[in-house]
Amino acid sequence: MVGKKSQPSKKAQKKIGKREQSVASEGQTPHPWTEFVEAQSKADGDDKANASLEVGATPGLGPDEMELDEDETPASAAKKEHAQSFSREQEIEKLRTSGSMTQNPAEISRIRNISKVEFGRFVLFPWYFSPYPEVFSQEDCIYICEFCLSYYGDLKSFTRHRMKCTLQHPPGNEIYRDDFVSFYEIDGRRQRTWCRNLCLLSKMFLDHKTLYYDVDPFLFYVMTTRDDRGSHLIGYFSKEKESADGYNVACILTLPQFQRKGYGRILIQFSYELSKIEGKLGSPEKPLSDLGLLSYRQYWSELILDLLLGFSEREEKCTIETISTRLSMTTQDVEHTLQALKMQVYHKGEHKIVIPDKLLQQREKSKTKAKRVIDPERIQWKPPVFTAASRTWGW
């Protein structure tokens, strides 16, 4: 009996071996919480041994990965409570501002892998992970051709490519042009390489984008600005050739160097103008990112306010269905916008739409700012018709 107690079982040996291996790997893995833990340890006056243990430990471990023989003392309980207090607020804030929403240390590889990108005359600093080939994560800077979107790890190869590259605009049909921007329609099935490169580029600035390889079922609408050298990429949105949920946008992005200049609103307006030509109600694919939700809600609120003010001047009644039909928006988007702006109230047994004075003042102030808009008469486009093979996944 004594011999059996002194000799541990094979299962226990296996579990301890895994734990030791995990601790050894954790000691070699850089953690984004290191600076915070060191600052906290100095403030609390902890000894060096405790500080080194906190730095090496992985925050948020599951119960099956904890030390099995650790005693539940008041000191350890206080330490756990202290760790949980900063893991909820400080960690999330640090991750949001450091360029990645990856909160699981097991997914450390998803933290941005490209440090700097030279794109045309701009130098970009990516926000998120993008699945470029692993060799590019070792480079200090990668070079992307702003016309064909090919990527290179050294300046010599990129310079040689630029001498040979003849493309001066996106490889698609130009369906809109005014004095300021142009729009090109690109079929993901016909231009697979270019569209995949576009998705890789956009993934560096979109945290929620997952699909980048199979681009066959999508159409890409790319917005550019023109000069003597060619058409330069500003942003784009993609849409499914056949969307079962009726979405008119699958992914939308304005490149960082062009953000906060009104280009996002042009992209959104263009997507709804296409929906009007199709005779359908459009809505962006859910869930929206934080920046996407702000942009769409701003666009929706401006259009709805202008429409309601027009009905009010004519002393006509307006319903949610009327707003939806006029603006090619789904009734769900209209209702969510009205509720977010607190414009939908319940009075005397019925729902009513009201316009607060604060919104009127904000709208009058925004009208003083010059905004570029899409001229629907300049759109040269007809809804494309696809065969069953061209709108399915190309696996």
C-alpha cells in the first residue's frame, strides 16, 4: 500500500509533464501584458519572485491548466482578484489601442505580423494580422504595387517590378466617373489574383474579415482617384453575386490615408445606388465593425432626417415602410436607426416618429459643410446575370 502511494500514476505523470512544458513555452512567449504587470508590481511593492511569476504566467488560464497543489490562501485569492480586475479593463483597452483585438494568448500569432507597408507614395502601418506568406513577417517593410497590388519583400525586386508593370487602373469595367472619383466593377472569378491581393491588403485594416482566398462568389467595386500616373486606389466594397440574406455589401474599407475625408460616405451611397437600380432593398452584412457601424449610422440618420423634414414641410404622413422604399433600406435598418436616435416613441396607443430639436440643430450644422455625393445619372451599369457555376464557391 505504501509503495502504491509513493509511486504516481501514469496519468498524473502525463499531466505534470504537460504543465511543465506549457510553463517552459510561456517563458519564451512575449506577452502584451508585461509592461502593465511590471508597473503594478512596482506600485504594490511585491518582491521580485512574485513579479517574475506574474510576468511569466498566462492571464486567463482555464481551471484545468492551473497549479494542482496551490493552496487557496487569502493572499493567493487577493492576487487572483487583482489579476481579474485588470484583465477586464486594462487588457482590453491596451489591446484595442495597440492594434489588435486578439485577447487570447493562444492566438498570439494573430497579432499583426507586418510592421510597415510602402504603398505608392504613402507609408502605412497595419492595424491587424494579415495572412501574407510567413517570410514577409520577417521584413522591416514590404512594398505593394498600388496598381496590380503585387507585394515584395525587398526594394530591388519591387523596383524591377515597377519598371515592367503596365497596369494603370483596376482590371475591371469603369462604371462611374465624375470630376473627382471613378468606380470599377471587378469579378472575383475573372481577376482572382488581383482580388486576393486586395483582400490581403484590406485585412491589415479590418479585424473581422476572414475570407481572402476564395473570391469567386464576389464582385468588387473599387473607388479610385485619377492623375497623370493612373487611377489610385482609395477604397472598395464587395458584395456577393447572389446573397441569400439580401446584403448589398459584404466588406467595405477606405484605406487609412484617405479616412475622415468623406470617402466612406461615397462608398456607402454608391452601394445603395446600385440597389436602387436593381430594385432591391439593401443592407450591409452583419455584424458591422465599430468604424463601419458609425459610418453607416451617420449616413442613415442624415438621409432619414432629410426625408422626414420633406414630409413635414408637405404635411404628409410617413411610415417606416415608406422610408424603406424611398431610401432602398431594409425596415430593420430604419427601425434600428430611429431607435438609436430616439426618434421612435409610443404615444396614445400607437408608434410615432418625432425629430428632436438637437438632431435638427446638428443637421443644419452639417449642411454647411461641403460634401461630395454620387450623381446617379453618371452610373453606367446594369445588374449582371451569372450562371450557377460562376456564383458558387470555386473549391
